[in-house]
Amino acid sequence: QVQLVESGGGLVQAGGSLRLSCAASGSTFSDNRIGWFRQAPGKQREFVADVSSSGYTNYADSVKGRFTISRDNAKNTVYLQMNSLRPDDTAVYYCRSYGPNVWGQGTLVTVYS
């Protein structure tokens, strides 16, 4: 069973950058598609980006060109590099393993103007 732990959230000024990490345990990590999702206060959780086992990536339109997802299978870690952050990026960010369906506990990102 995969377990996921996010880190790297924090408080950042608009226009700044953060890098989130999702550390996974479990022998099947490298076989799994891993995604980042986020949930802003009062809103539904939404897709941000994901990366397949072979490195193929998908992005939500709202983050294309600003966020980059990557993975290091040797370290069992997926990263989300977030640049040009905006106040509407403020949310709890979760990573998710697609198969089996496992979620981390989330890390808070707050962007102030």
C-alpha cells in the first residue's frame, strides 16, 4: 500500500515560487500515476497536474506555464514547482496516487498580494 506525505507549503508573496514535495512509501510507487490536487476554502477539490509512470504530464489550464510536475522514482518523490504564484492559488495541496487510490494529508499554500 502506498502512503503519501506532502511538504513544502507555506506563505509566499504573489509572484513568488514554492516547490512542493510528495514523498511516497511502497514498492509500487514507480508504477503509479501521481497527481496534485488542491482545495481552496469553500471550494471543491480540483485537479492541478499529474505525471504518469513514464513521465507524461497533464496540467489544469489555470496552472499551465506556471507549474511544473516532475518525479524522481529513485527517491520515491513527486514534485510540484510553482512559479508566478497568485492569490487564487491559495489552497491546501494534496498529492494522490491513482492506483490504488491513496491521498496524502495535504500541505497549505497561502499566497498574499
